[in-house]
Amino acid sequence: MPQLNISVPDGLKDWADARVAEGSYASASDYVRDLMRRDRERREQLARLQAEIDIGRASGVDPRPAREVLAEIRAKHLGTG
């Protein structure tokens, strides 16, 4: 596995060491890998959300009252109306 060497302030090193000491992670490297995976997943989720927002904004404004639109959504997804 490739290596990545990083420098962190004492406070962050202590924080990582504490996560290892409490048994949450096997090593500081394990902790950093987990943080990086979570960051990647979060960014992917945000990208998907932004894409959906862009689709919604591009679709324009529905001229119907919000109550009518919500009733249609409920009927479609919850089987109520």
C-alpha cells in the first residue's frame, strides 16, 4: 500500500492517539483513512444532492398551489390524498 506522510499539530496528534487508545481505531493511520473515506462519501453525497437541486431548479416553477402539489406527492408515494 502506498504511504502518505503528514504533519499535524500536537493537539491533532493527541486527538488521533486518543481515538486509538479508546479502541475506536487500530492505529492513527486507520483513523486518518476512515476520515478520508468519510470525507469522500460526504462529497459524493453532496454532489448527488447538488445535481438533484440543479434538476429541480431547471424544471421551473409549478403554477399550482403548494397544497395541491403536496397532495399529489402524498397520493403518489404514500397512497393517500
